[in-house]
Amino acid sequence: MKQLLNRLINQESISSEEAKNVLVNISEGKYNQSQIASFLTVYMMRSITTEELRGFRDALLELCIPVNLDNYETIDLCGTGGDGKDTFNISTLSSFVTAGAGVHVTKHGNYGVSSACGSSNVMEYLGIKFTSDTDFLKRSIDEAGICVLHAPLFHPAMKNVAPIRKELGVKTFFNMLGPMVNPAFPKNQMVGVFNLELLRLYSYLYQESDKNYAIVHALDGYDEISLTGKTKVISNTAETLFEPLDLGVKQIQQSEIFGGNSVKMAAEIFKSVINYQGTEAQHNVVCANAGLAIATAKQISHKEGFELAKESLVSGKAKQSLYKLIELSK
């Protein structure tokens, strides 16, 4: 590790194979906490390369406990987090709206590290059970259209890193990896990233896959479609610059999608939106994201996907999906 750290501190990069080996060694407890913290910190000071990101991803996919849901055509909606915007749980709400529209979802999520309330925090608060039991996950998809894959249950190799990430409390390259290491290996994916550089890196790596994907970054810094301005979208079919008017909705203010600073507040917003009792801005931003996910899975236009998302939310199908999953968790 000492040798690697010296190279990285000297602005050198490491190969995919070396990056992969580091994560495998971390999982086997071969380094102490100070070495791991230093390794994470280096990547906050310099950009990660495509090779390094590929190596880290490959290690986590190799070390994860896979879950076989191949009989389902699913999508994952997951952002990297780390955008420092503290929005409400847009991608988690969008996941239930997507499920309500008849597209099966395998939602990969975790507790918040750099935000007040991550996907897993809000779902746990609402009473959703986290499990790696395949039968329960299949039943969840069958009855609720969605299952939740709580990252720590499928990535036990990362238990040595979790406390260090929590103590650091800032985004690390593990934020970059979350969306890429879904243990169900879904065929469709909608991913939000926190900067344009990462958007480019992701697009290189996703081009090598056989997935239907849409990678998004709002130009004012969000890791999702924020409707606060323009959003860059790279998919397996096109590269576009999206703006709210494309969906016939108006641009909104950043304050309108703030998520509060506690899990309780986040859960209150979550419940009001899923019950279609939120604000117009909240409903539109959720449907814009769910709409792109639906469009990605069904290979239709974003506008058509947006209409299906609205129908799912307004009709209460999204809400049924959530409450069914809560009921199954009891």
C-alpha cells in the first residue's frame, strides 16, 4: 500500500488490475484504517481515471453476493449522491412511480454518507425490510413491482470501509461506484452523477456493456434531473441536452426540491409526494426522473415516459407499490 500511495501522491495513476487488487486487499483486511483513509483521500484531491474506476467496479462486482433475478426485466434508478444539494429522495420516489407504471425495479441503495438522508434511511423509516433472501425479493417484485437491495447486505467485503466513510462524511470514490455495482445486474439503468467529468467516465464504461442506460447530470450540479435548468443525458442511443420545456413543464427553483435536514423531514416529504399531496414542483421532478427510467426500459421517448409516470403517481399505482412493499415487510 505504501508504494501505491507514494505513486498516487506523485500524481501517477494505477492500472485496472492494481485498482481491483487494492479493493480485494481492503476486503481481506490487509490494510489498516489510516492506510484506507489515505487511499480514499488521495482520490478527493485528484481525478479518477477510467482504468481505475473500471478496476474498482470489477472488484466490487466480483466480491458481491449476487442475486439471481434474471427472470425479470428490471431497471435500477440510482444516483451517485455527493452532489451536496440535499434534495428530497427523488430517485427513491421515482423508483416507486416507475414500478407503479409496470416497469420492474431492483433498487440498489444505501444509508446517506454525504447527505442527511439516503435512500435506505428513508425506506427503513417507512418500515421497509432489508434482506438478501431471494424468495422475498422475487415476491416483492411479483406483488409490488419493486425490490430493495440494501448495499451492505450484498457487499460484505466493504465492511472495513463503511466506518471510515462515515467518519470522513464526505463523498469518496465509493459514491462513484454505488450505481455500477447492483448485485442483480439489471439490464436497464438510469444513473445520476455529480459532475460532467464523471458523466464522461460512466459513458465510456457503460458503452462496453449491453445495458439500456441513461446517465444524467444537471448542469447546475445535481446528480438527477432537477428541472432547475438544463440536464445532460447520455444514453445507449443518443447524447442530448434536456430542459424542462421538453416535457412541457416550467423550470423550478432549487429551494422547491430541498429535502430537509433529518430523516423524519425526508420521510414526511416522501409520504406527501407518493400520496400526490406534494407541490407541483415535487411531483414534476419525480415524474421527470421516473419518466426517463420508464423510457429507458421501454425504449420510448422521454415525453411518453413522463406521461406514464404522471399516470402512475396520479392514479395511486405508485402509492400501492410502496404500501405493498411495506406490508410484505411486516
